[in-house]
Amino acid sequence: MVDRLARFLDRGWDKGWMPPPPVDPEELIRRGSKGFAASHEYAGRSAADAADFRLRLDRLSEAAQSEARLNAVGRAFAYGLFTRAIQQRFALGALWQKQPELLDTQIAPPIVVVGQMRSGTTRIHRLLAADPAHSATRFCDSWHPVPERPDFRPIRGTFKLFMARQLDPWIDTIHPFGAARPDEELGWLASAFDHSAYEAQWRIPSYIAFSEARDASAIYREFGRLLRTDAGQHGHGARPRVLKVPQFAEDLPALLDQFPNARLVVSRRCSEETFRSSVSLVANQMVIQSDEVDLAWIEQEWRRKIDLRQTRMEDALANFNGAVATIDFDHLGADWEGEMHKLYGALDMELSTEALAAMRTEMRTSERGAHTSHAAQLKQFDQNA
């Protein structure tokens, strides 16, 4: 389907049936902000945070154009991702201008799952999110954070996943998705142009270097606003939110500046297994949007990325004085209930009968999921590498 779509787009652009998507940042802003007031870009935000968003858009759009070697599908995806982020940015500003109290929503200290991509963080996150004493972010709310009445976001999330599955039949083997299921807040980071969502699908070394070196505080201030808005809309601010994005390992100080009383769950897995699984995931996503995917470059880049995240995570943990629980990937696979008991004890939380029952249901659902086939995909990847 990807090849057919790429041929259709190329032909349409070449013959003038439809204009090619623009990449100029000012034109992207003009299109994404259509229908909103200029003040909505700043409502609820500082001038510095608004400037950070603009600068990141400039640098990311330039890298996507000059470095990513995107095919027609990739160019269309890039346009959609850029304009979606801009539209959401202005829509949230309009919401906060109208309902500024959302930004003052009181929230319980969150539980933050920290670890490398492919290290078991999703399983830990889903188990903790199953506990009725906790709250979690729905997939549809991560990628569509502007509240709606009535709330059609689960329907739009379902359609988004349907289309993603048509383009990438492997998607559910990589990560278990569901429009209204608890999921990571990657969409919130992507909407502020953090590099994590984009480096996993595009080859953009200049933007990665720029973003890794840049203070991430503006991104996590926006993250905090989104969390309070989401909690205020759903009315569950009193329940600790279980947060999880692998990028947290890289940005832990900026995240903890926003949530200094957070409790941390650190997931650990053999680095070589993490590396192979990460490369498989990234290559799977890049090949959809580029016809010039370099596996050797992906391997080199993700060895560097894993080392960077590990170093930054260990440095941040060494300076953190709050509650921390550590989970080993293999131990979790062998005896998840035992690991959950240890985790709850380390964080001084009660593991209730209701929580255990909900976790068992989650595990049964997970064991039936397509993502269990990822081991076979990894084996095939190793044979072809």
C-alpha cells in the first residue's frame, strides 16, 4: 500500500492535480493557525516558550527537507505532523485563554516509568495504569490533546490506528495500541517538537544534535500544562498519573523540575537486546517514509542514542532523592506479580486486591496481542543484518 500511495502522490504533484505540501515554516504556521487569533499562540505560555516552539519548527522543517530523504509518503506525513502540531498549539492557547483555570488543576505527584526504548517500559506502564487507584493518558488524548464535547477523540484515534495499520502491518507487533487504551505521552512531546518522535522515523542528524544540546525545559513546561488540562477535563487529578515515554531517560532533570515529588520506576534490560529491538523498530518506521534507508547508519545512531540516554538517566538518578523502584526486564517476564509487589513496596504504595485483579486482566489481554510476534521479527532482522 505504501508504494501505491507514493506513486499516487508523486503523479498527482507532477501533473498538477494537487499542490505538493509546503515546507516553509511561515507557510506551515499560516495554514496550521487558520481560524485562530495571533494571541492564541501565547495564551497560557511565556514568550520564551512560544519562541522555543518557533525555533524548533524552523530547525526541524529544514532538517526534514534537507536530510531525511523523504519519499512522497514521508513528505505528506511531515506536512501532516507539522500542521497538526501547530493547529493543536493554537487550539490549546484558545482553550487556556477561555478556561485559564485548567492550568491550575491540582494533580497528585505522578508515577514516572523511566527506561530505554524496548526495555519493558510499556508492560510496566500498562500494569500500573490498570490499578484503579491510578490514572493514565489515553492514546487518543496523547495525539489529540484538545478536549472535546462530545468527545470524538477515541473515534479519531481508532481511524488513525486503522490507517497506520494499512501502511504498516507490523505496527501492532512493535507496540500494543488501542485508541482509548493507556499509552505513552509521546504525542505531547511531539506537539512541542521534541526530537524523540521524529528521530524514530526520519534521518535528521542536525535536528537531533540541536535538540539534544538544547534545554528541554520549554517542552516540559508545555507537557505540564497538557497534563493539568487532561486531568482537569477528565476529573481525575487526585489519582497519580502513570507517565511513560522513553525520552524521559534523556530529559529526566527537565521532567522532574515540573514534578519534583514524582515517584520513579526504572526499567532495566540487557543493552544488546535493547539495541537490536530499537533498531528493528526504527528501521520499520523509516522504510515507510524514505526509499534510502541506511541500516548501518541506524545501528550507529542508536548505539549512540542508547549510550546517551543511559548516561543522562544515571546522572539524573544519582541526584534524585525521591522514591525509586527498579524493575529488571527478565524478572518481570518470569514473575510479574512478584515484581509488582516489590515495586509497590519500594514506592510505599498499597497493592490492592482490585489492582491485582485488574493487572491480571491486563496481562491476559497483552498475552493475546500481536506484539508477542516481535521476537520473530527480531530474529528475521538479525538474519538479514
